[in-house]
Amino acid sequence: MQSPSSWKWSLSLFVYLHVYLRRGPFVHSFSNSHIIHHAKPTDTKLNSYIENIKVKNFGSVINGDREKNGKEDLVIKVASEPNLVAVTGETGTGKSLLVAKVIEYLMGCKASPSIIPSSGDKYAAVKVVIRLTEPHITATINMLQEVGLDPSLITTTIDEHQTAKLELTRMIIENETKSSKRKQLKSICKINGKLTTLKVLKYLITPLIAIVDASAASSALKDPKARMAILDSGVDSNLLKHAKETRKRYRECRQYREKLEKELQNRILPSSFSNGFDEGDIEMLRHWVDEIDDFEIKMNNFQDSITTSLSSINGDDDEQARSGEMDGDDYDDENKLMFQNIVKRFSKCSWKSDANKDFEQVSINDSFYSCLLDLRSCIKSLDDQLVAAHASCDVLTSLSTSESAAYAFERSRNFLYDITSQNAESSVEDATEKAHELLNRLEDALKECSRFIEDDPKGLVATLEKMREKIFLSVDEITDIIADWGSLSRKHGIDVYSLPCLQRSLKQELDGNVEAKQELPKAIKLEEEALEEYVDVCKRLTKERASIASRLSESVTERIKSLGMEGSAFHVDFHAEVNECSDPVGYSESSPVGIDTVSFLLLHRQINQSNNTEVNSDSLKAEYSKNDQRGGKLDIVGSSGEKARILLAIETELPGSVGACCNKASSDMFTTPLPPIAVVYDEIDAHVGGRAAVALAKLLSDQTRVATESRPNAQIISITHSPAVAAIADRHLVIHKLPMNIDREGRVEVTARSVIGSDRREELSRMAAGDLGGDEGLRFAEALLREGTLHKER
């Protein structure tokens, strides 16, 4: 009798042999360097996939089974493994809303008030649960670290099967404000329960899931970068990574060299200066430096004295404020504020700071010379104001000028005396006396005003004089300083604002310490080496792209024959080395890596293969140009249905190409392209019928079973009205809107169920013939299921 341990060992061995022997061989296709594996359903390798989708109040949808399970949230259990999932249902039941739209909202789609119920709960919530395996676990952890989130959000969810759980949630809340009639929406986002921003949520999910419909496919095929991304999905990932790294290195070396050249170009030197100085000219150079150094010392001393004056003014103001001697009418506050601001600005500017800047960086308004000009203008303005204040007193009280007020009063009295001497009437005398009294009042007020302006300690003249006394320099002295500055600048043939920069440049020349001049030869050499490496990598990349383009043209042309496009040919019009590596488009970060361009052509003609000769990509294009003028660029001449079918054929040949071209973030955010976890096709088969629909369904099924060494097979979710697609799917979900079931809050009851057996046959019959199918519809559904099973077993 066997011991328990030996019995367990025997059982383990039996299970191991059973699994091993049931594994089928791998089928090789497409290319030797890029092997595609058609894995059997019994393959034990786990890959990433979308586990379920959960919504609440989204689009006013409510769980139709809430009475059974007691939950208002609608949970769509998508899959338990990465396979083909068909989502079907009558038109208008919300298939695209509950699958594709939910993912788009997690990708940052702008929220619309229409998705929130009009009454009751003023919010909508969506959640997607993803089961991660490698390489997506590592990629997700890296993304979390890049946005400053703790990687333990993922690492703590890894189970014994080496899979991790990723929950992405977005809640949209309606905020009603009294000040605005428009509804304001606020998003609350979470990653595995951790609050985050919508931007981070978008950054995380966009490279993981691709959404493709006819319009998305059409837009992607128009974009040159997206077309190149399709080709690059077949390129060796290490070569592509190396190409991006060398391009970045060349771009950085080039930018550094250009920076040094610009720095040398912007140096300020005398107009008579030349780089060919000999020993006899060194003394002249040293004299120039000493001369400008002395002038700098003079300017710094002058600035220190002005700064001291400013401190004195502020100190007097603080003392007067403490003693209560100041009030609102003491002097012209606005005038003093202007004066203080100019002096403050002058005290903050610096000769040294101007010298350390490049000429282009020196702001004319904030330069030392500009502040000096402003200071002179301010002092001149103060002097002019003092002259004006004294003149105002003369205009009021002087009797020597006919324009003064006192002279006018005197003349007015003489006129009144003339009146009384000529008319002795008592009434006239009374009126004249009253006029004299009023005139005396005016004269007294005039004298008081004059005394305040000129003699009062708090008057206008005293206030202006007090401000002027703080600046001990005259306008002429500052003018002399400005004249010396200008004379020194003219001597060296430079702009006055560049004098500090000239001092720095002369010192560097004298010391032989021009850093840019020393670094430039090294920078040029590094750039040449980086360019040589980048050119070499681009040539290797071009060679591999050309090979992939040729094979893709042949294989896709063969595939689209079964998709209802027998008279058409697909050609990848690849142009190698169109640009130079040193051109901006060749090294720009926004351009596809490399120097090639690619277009996709759709050629409409019947290819003659009666001789069973091999038809390659070049012969297709040659025959087209020779015998037929129909066709052209796919994004121009192709219909929506043709583009969708061709894109599916490309995806079948190059797994991950759909994610690469439709999800630009996937290629932009990572040096090595990240294969998508899932591809969601939103009614991409809408323009396809008949035999083409059956062939398209088989293509979708193949995509879930096709993998390369660098790209695992992805989950395919197809929102479809095609019974052929639904029958070949590994999991069939039906979205059903309950008739006439709308609650008091205006929400619609919807169910999402997986159908098998007779329920699945009935759904396939409904999809094919509506309510007219009957037994014939069921038999047709059975035939579709049988054909789908046979295809997956092949």
C-alpha cells in the first residue's frame, strides 16, 4: 500500500503528463525572425485581461437584477482569461455605452451632464478591473513610480499565480451652483482605492487598452506616425529601443553644440578685437579690463550711496510715523512713492548681474544703465517740481508781474475806489464796502496759501526740499556719469547696455578661460560620433522595416481576399532614407524614429495568378501602375469597411499593431512599445456582411490565439451585430434592456449576462433573423457554433 506522500507524488506526475501531452505543437508563420504561435486553449500561460466592468447610474443605467442580488451596480463579467468576447444585444440597449464608453471615460473623456441621472443621485461611477501579468505588471509599476504613486498599490495584489489586480475608478459628480446656471461636473478618480487625478488615470490606462471603431481606424491610417507605428510593431523591440536611445543622444549632443555656438556668437567684444591677438596686444587688453574695472567700482560706490539715501528716507518716515508728526496731508504721497520706487529699483539692479548674462538675456528696462537713466529723470523731475513750487508762490503774491493774483487784487481795489469817487449814493457805497470786505477775505486766503506753500515746515516747498536733500547728487553729476558710460561704450564700439557683458568677455579672453571655446571642439566630436551611430542604427532599422513592409503587403493581400476584397491588393509603399538623420524631422522627438516614410495603398484590380507564380509586393505595384489607374492611398480611396477589414488583417499578421497606431500614448510613453492588454472593437464589422463577415470573425478569433515572443496574445472584445462573430467567440455577453422598466428617478433597467447552450442559440437566431428565425434560426445558430468550434480546433 502506497504512503500518502507517494500517492500525492503519483497524482502530480499524472497531472503533469496529462497537461504536457495535450499541448499541441506550435504553428510557425509569417517570418522566421518574427514567429507567431497559435496557442491551443489548453496552454497554461496566463496573460493580462479585463476581468469585469462595473457601472452605477452611468447613462441613467441601473442593474435590472438588483432585486435578485440586492445591488444597483451593473457588473459586466467580461472574462476569466484573455480570449474573444462578443458583446451583443438589440440596437439601443447600451452595448457601446457600457463597454467602450466606460473605458473612454477612464481614458479622460470629457464628462457630459447627460450621463448623470436627471433626478435622484447626482453622480455616475464607472470601474474597470484588470488582471495583470508580465510584462504589464512591471510596466504598470514603472508608470506608478513616474507619477509619484506607491508601487505597493500593485505589488500587494500579486497572488500565487503571479497575477496582479488593477482597479481603475472614476466617479463624476454634479455640483449645482447658484451663481451659474450651467451644471458643473467634478471627477473623483482612484487606482486600487487610492485617490488620484484624471490625468494620472488616463496616463495609466491608455497604453493598456486600445479602442478601435471605423472612425478610429480611418483617423489612424491618415497619420504618418501611426502608419509607421504599425510597421514598427513588427520590428525587433531591442532594435527599436536602441534607435530611440541613439536619436535622443544625437539630439542632446546637437543641442549642446548649438548652445555653445550661440554663446560664442553672443559674446560682447570690442569692434577692433580679433581672435589673432599676439603678445604685444595683451597689454592693451589688460588696460581695457582695468579701465572698465575702475568704472565698475565707481558705479558700485555710486549705487551704495543711493541705497543709503533710500534707507535714510525710510528711516525718517518710520520715525515720523512713530511720533505722530505725519498725517495724510503732509506731502504728496504719490510723488514720494514714485521717487522711492525708482530708487529701490536702482538699488536692486547690479552691474555684476548684467555682466553674467548673455546680451540677449539683458532686459533694457531692468538693466543697470536703464535704472541710471530713470534715476536722473526722477531727480530732474524733483528739481523741476521745486522750481514750479516757488513759481506758484510768485504767481500768487508778487506785485511786480501783471500775471500774479496779488496784482489782480490791487487792480480790483482801484476799480472799486473809482466807483465810490464817482457815485456817492448810499446804496452804491454799501455795495462797494461789501465788495471790499470779500476782497480782503480773498487776499487773506491768498496770503495763507502762499505762506503754506513756501514757509510752512509741512508745506509743499519744504516737503520737496526734504526729499531732494536725501539725494546729494545733482542732475549734472549723474549726467557726467552717464556721459562717461557712453564714452567708454563708444570707445569699444558697442551698445551702452552691453558694457558689463564686454567686461566679462574681455576678462575671459585675457585669462584664456572662454568655456564655450574650450568645450566646442569636444561637443562637435561628440555630435559627430552620435550622428554616426544614429545613421548606422537607422540603416538597420530601414532594412528591417523594408522587409516587414514587403511581407505585410503580400500577407494582407492574401487575407483580404477572404474578406470580400478579391479584386483588391494592399501595398505598403515604403520609402527608405527619405530624410537625413541630421534634418530636424530625422531627430525630432515628435517624429517617428528613423528617416523613412510609409504610405498604405489600396489597389483595385484582378491579380492574374493563373500561372501559380509567386506575386510579391513589387510586382503588385508594377502591375497596378501599368494596367490600371484605380486605387491610391488607403486613407483617401478606402471606404470605412475596407479600412476596418484591412486593419484587422494587419493586426492578425502583426499582433499589437492596432494598439500601436490607435493608442499613440503607448508608443510615446515607453521606449519599448507596450502590447495592449485588450483591444475593444466597437462595431468594426458594421460594414461587412456575407462571406466577408465569416472571414472577419475568424480573424478576430485568431487574434486571441496569436502571440509572438515579445508580444503575448491580447484579449479581444468585439461589440457586434454579426452572428458569425458572436458564434466564434469564446464568451458571449448579451446586454438586454428591460422593456418599460424605468424607475421613478428616470433610470433604465439593463442586464448583462453570459449566454451558453440554448440561450446562446436563441440569441444567435435573433441576431440573424429577429423573431422570424424559429427552428430554422436555431439550426442556423447551431451551424455557426459548430463552424466556430471547428475553426478554433484547427
